[in-house]
Amino acid sequence: MDSEHDELLAAAVEAHQDYEGAVEAAKAARRLEFQRAVDGGVSRGQIARRLGRSTAWVSRIVSGDR
């Protein structure tokens, strides 16, 4: 393999790792804010209705399953 090939491969792998890290960070931030809302008196159903999602989906996020 030539050096350009290796650089392209490394850049692709790095971009994917950055993406995965960003997704995990966004999920953690979302879980935290959903939990804060629930702790503050907002119901899971209210969050679900506002987002057009199910209450079960919101509950999974709050519990850290999504």
C-alpha cells in the first residue's frame, strides 16, 4: 500500500471514530436533559407528544437504553 492510500484509510477511520464519539456524547446529553425535565415535573408523555414519539421511547432514553 502506498502512503496516500494509508492516509486516506486513516482519515476515514478517524472520521468514523469522531462520528461515533459525537453520537455517544449527544445521546448522553439528551439522556441528561430528559432526566432533568422528568425530575423537574415534566412527564414522559409530554416530552413524547412534543417530539411525536412514544412514551416508551422517552422512557428508554431516560433509563439510558437508547
